[in-house]
Amino acid sequence: MEEDNEVLRMVDVHKVYDERRLKVHALRGINMVVRRGESIAIMGPSGSGKSTLLNLMGLLDRPTSGKLLFRNTDVSRLDDNELSRIRGMEIGFVFQNYNLLSRLTALDNVLLSMTFVDKVPLDKRRERAIRLLETVGLGHRINHKAVELSGGEQQRVSIARALANDPSLLLADEPTGNLDTATGKQVMEIFKELNEQGKTLVVVTHNPEVTEYVERVLRIRDGQIVAEERRR
């Protein structure tokens, strides 16, 4: 069945914030499907709703109206604990500012994400963390503290951390935003390789070069998807 191939589906999703007694319509009737193994870039100007959309996809927020299905489960019916469990088990996040603990080593930053979710057996965690860091080219830096790493190296650690619990969906918020062009390309090559290995990837970005690494581009403006392009 086609539905079995869906990681996420949004049906007429709206998100409204109350700010100083004013209603801000961040999303206006979003309809979209993310299928297993896809790679998608979401592009749009500041204030277009990209971050709000990503927060909903990552189950960090709930729609005001409409339906959000994650692996065919209507998440509006779940409580906060159940949402937190799904996030930990099924979703990996990569942020523009890395969000690493600066005084922990690369290895410990990856291990830490496994302690909050009982998905990887305790005796397998260190081996898995090392393997993931080797996958992103940091096998020689596992014992360096995050504060000792370059921006590109920190982003690689954050990718390894996002993969720690073997998520079904990888979400990246401006992952090249703080990187120079060459390093940004290296990071996107890692994402492309992960996608080719079967990981489902959604990237929010301002950078048009990122679209070279994905299959599908969604353009959002004023809280609505206004265009969709197939890249490959």
C-alpha cells in the first residue's frame, strides 16, 4: 500500500499564534507528503513559515487545525509523553548552530542522545557512536571536545548525533548556514550519501545550492506551499 511508504502526511494544516492579542497565521492550509527514502528541500524567505513547518514535522509543535500523520498515526491524538517518545525514536534533528555541549567530547555528545531513548542496547552504544563518527569522517576526532572542533566538524558531530537512534526521518534546519561554501558542500555530500543509503531527509534552507543534493524542492511563501519542483 502507498500509505505504508509514507513517513509523514499533512492535510490542510494551519498554524496560528497569538502574539500580543494579534493572531499570526504562520501556516495556511499545508498539504504535503514525505515518503520513505525521499530527500526534500524546503525553501522560502524569512517569515514564510519554514521553521514553523519544520517544528510541526519534528513533532515539536501541534497544528492549530488540520491533520498531521506520522507513520500513519494521527499525532493530534497523542499526549506530550507519546510525542516525546516518537521524537526520540523516530526523528533526528540537525541544527544550524549545532547545539552540541561544548565541554563534552564528540563521542560523548553522540552517546548522550542515546541515553534519553532506550533504543540502542547499552553495550552497543559506544561501538555505534564511534561507527557513526567514522561515517561522517571524524574517527580521528572522537575524543576532542566540541569546543575544540571547527564549525564543519561540529556539524558532522551533530549529524552523527542525529543518527544515533536510527531515526526514520532526518530533519535539518539551515545545516550549512554557518559554514563556508566548501564545508557546506561537504556536509551536503554526507546528507546525500545518507539519503542514498535509505534515510529520509528534509532540509530547510535559504541556500539554493542545497537543492542540487535533493530530489524535490518545496517553495513556501506566506505560510503556503506555492511551488514544487523535481530535481532528480
